[in-house]
Amino acid sequence: MSDKKVRVRFAPSPTGPLHIGGVRTALYNYLFAKKHGGDFILRIEDTDSQRFVEGAEQYIVDSFEWLGIKFDEGSHIGGGAAPYRQSERKYIYKKYVDHLITSKLAYYAFDTPEQLDAKRAEVQNFQYDASTRSMMNNSLVLSKQEVEELIAAGKQYVVRFKIEANEVIVVNDLIRGEVKINSSVLDDKVLYKSSDQLPTYHLANIVDDHLMEISHVIRGEEWLPSAPLHVLLYRALGWEASMPQFAHLPLLLKPDGKGKLSKRDGDRLGFPVFPLAWKEATGEVFAGYKEAGYFPEALINFLALLGWNPGTEQEIFSMEELVASFSIERCSKSGAKFDFEKGKWFNHQYLQTKTNEALAELFMPILKEKNIDSSLEKTSQILGLVKERVNFVAELWEQTSFFFIAPSSYDEKTVKKRWKEDSASQLSELIAILESEENFSAQATESAVKTWIESKQYHLGNLMNAFRLALVGEAKGPHIFDIAQIIGKQECVARINKAIATLK
Ligand code: GLU
């Protein structure tokens, strides 16, 4: 690597919520910057006013805050290269456009949309380029005076980049190696529009990367086709020597079949593709990872491994560990299947590492919603028994409701299978054993009950199943004596009595 300070940027266009692929791009930029002691910048590319969406920038900022991805400079925090919102940098770009025109590397084009449509209808696969530009209405064809008159008269124009035909352009990509293309496939890209006096994405992106001293451009594969044009622009502007290094990340693919992961796939297959929930102007709501109950650390860990691998078997990485292990060289060229089941697995792993108290804190609001009053201590104890069974905090209710609410009915199938002829009489005897148990700890109760069963030669399995049915209402839950201890002697007895009365 060169000795230039590492400075990378995430440069979203605020056209809607941030897709999960964009989150991964930002994450890789962040990891790369931190690994090399560099800066990470948030730049908002909002020069396309047609596609601007209210609230999208705030959504982006909120998403990264939730994820724990921190910027060193950006539209939301300022910094030495401010402003970071392209709409606020309008005044910067025009001089570069003018420079390209005076050095004859760009030209004015006055073709109206109608004229362009007519050309497209006339010429098959029409492309505005070296082979066609002489047939068009532009400053390469018109006289200097004509051009000046048109501009003075307020005629709308665009500025197009003049790309020479048949030149091999080489893009050195850190992930893909040398990518070569022939310049003839490129069209004379629009760099600037007089109608809104704004540069297009391509020009603003290059100018800002240069002015912000960006050292590496790490972005999604969908931008690879623009890279040759960007190389030509750097050259035209005389900045080739300080051009950033490119790295184009692999696509995120649909979990089933081929193709790029889309925002519809999430709804279709039942998983979020956005970090936070997002409401469209139409009222349509897209789910977010946060609202779905993911821990940000789990999502980060999941995304980190979608397109990068550490070269070892290790799967669980804290952010610090990711920073230490990350390298662009270990990013893959081929697309990464978006295996959302693996995402759940990561959440499961992170949930297990939380203390019972921490989980209880997260679970208490759910209990409160259900009007259940339980102490933090008791809740922690309960969660310690069941947390292995869940991937998400919200799933804890399903696993624990019977600790808080006595069964009001008994699962029919279980009754059929587990409730025997002598269950009622045996459970009546069990009540007496439980009542005589002074120390109601799980251990003490278990040993007393088992001694009694042995002395009576009762069937251990049948009895335990009936006992569980009485306490839980179905054939699920952790160790039955743990349940008994937590709900307490009185409640146990009441539940057994109720089961006997109901099931006979
Ligand atoms: N504004 C572009 C986007 O929305 C930036 C692409 C790039 O990183 O150059 O992704």
C-alpha cells in the first residue's frame, strides 16, 4: 500500500432506505479504515433531485448509529472537508466542468429529449459517442458563436464527456485484479445539466473523492461498469497520479436461486433487507433488523462474513476482532448468497452470551405489555433455563409464559398420550409429598419425589409427564423440578389440583 493516509467514504444517494448491501459496503469501508488507522467519511450524494427522498439521510445516520459504525467526518458531524452533502457543494463543481470544456475534453450538447428519441428510433442501438456525435446538436458541430448565442438565449444544455474511441482502459481493482475494457463501449456521459445547474453522479463523485483526498473507493459491484469512465475522468482532470484505488465488492445474492438480493425478497421469504423499518410514502412498510429483534453485533458479524472470509474457521467476531482481521485481499469476487438462516444463527449465538440479567432487562417490557409483574431476579432465573432455545428475545415469551400464567387448558394430544388411568391418584399423592417438602429447592424436591416413586414402584416417565402436563399444560419446558422451584410450592399444588379436577 502507498504511504498516502487511508481515507475512505461511504457515499449513499438518499433515494430511500439503506439496503442491507449498502450496510455491508459501509461496514467493509469502516473495517478497512480502522485497520489502517484511517478516516471514514459519510458523504451524501444528493445531486439527483428527481430521486431525492425525504428522511432517507436521517434514516442512514440512524442506521449506523444503531449498528455502532462510527464516522470520522460526515454530513451529520462535519469535518475538515465540509460540507459533505453534494447539494451544499454545488458551487464547487462548475469550474471543473468549464475546465474540461476549455481543454476540449468535454462539450456542450443541446439535443432536446425529442431529438434524442428521434435518433434512437432512426439508429439501432444508438449511443451518443465518437461514432455519432458529429450527427448531433452540440458544440463540436456548431460554431463558437452559435454556441454562445444558444447559451445566452437560455437554451438548456448538458455537458458531455468526450470519450475517444477504441482505447483500452485498465482499471486496477484490489479484488478483481486488472479489468480491461475498450472505450468504444462507453457513451459520452453527461457530466452536468444546465436545467438544475448540477453535476451528475459521475462528475461530483470524482471531484469530491479528489478534494476529500479519498485513498480507496470500496463499493458494490454494481459500480464496476462506471470505473473505466472514472479512470478517464481522473486523467482528464489531471488527477491520475492521486487516483484512489478501487475495490468492487461482490453482489449479495438471493437466498434461493440466482440474481441480486432485492427488497422484495425480504417480504417474499420473511426476513428484513433493511437495518431499520422504513415506511414508504405510499404507506407500505418494510421490516428492519432492529425491529425484528436482531442484536446489532450479530448483524455486523453476519454481514462481515458475506463476501469476506478470515481464512480460518472462526465465525464469531467482535467489531474489534473484525477490524484486526479484515483485509481487502480476502474479499471474494463471486457473489455471496444471503443465507438469512445463518443470520438467525448469529443472533442465537449473541443472545447466549448475554447475562440472564441483561436478557431480563430486554424481556421485561414484553412482560409488562402482557400485564405480568415479575421481579428482575425471578425473570433472570427463568430466562437462564430457556435462553438456549431461542434466537430472539421476543421468542422468550413462548418459552416462559407458563411460569407466569397457570395453564387454562391442556394440550389434547399430550393428554391423550400422557394422562393415564392412575395419573390423577398418583398426582394426589404427589401433592402430599410436595407439601411436606420444607426446602422447596429443585434438588430437594427432585430427590424426595424420586425416593417416593421408587418406594411405590410407580412408572417414573408416566408420572413426570403427568406432572409436567399439570404445571405447563403441554409437553414442553425445561427441567420440571426447576419449574416447580420457581413457581413455588403453593402454585404447584394449585396447578396439580386443577389438572386433577379437569382431567379426572
Ligand atoms: N452515490 C453512489 C451510491 O449511491 C456512490 C457509489 C460510489 O461509492 O461511488 O451508491
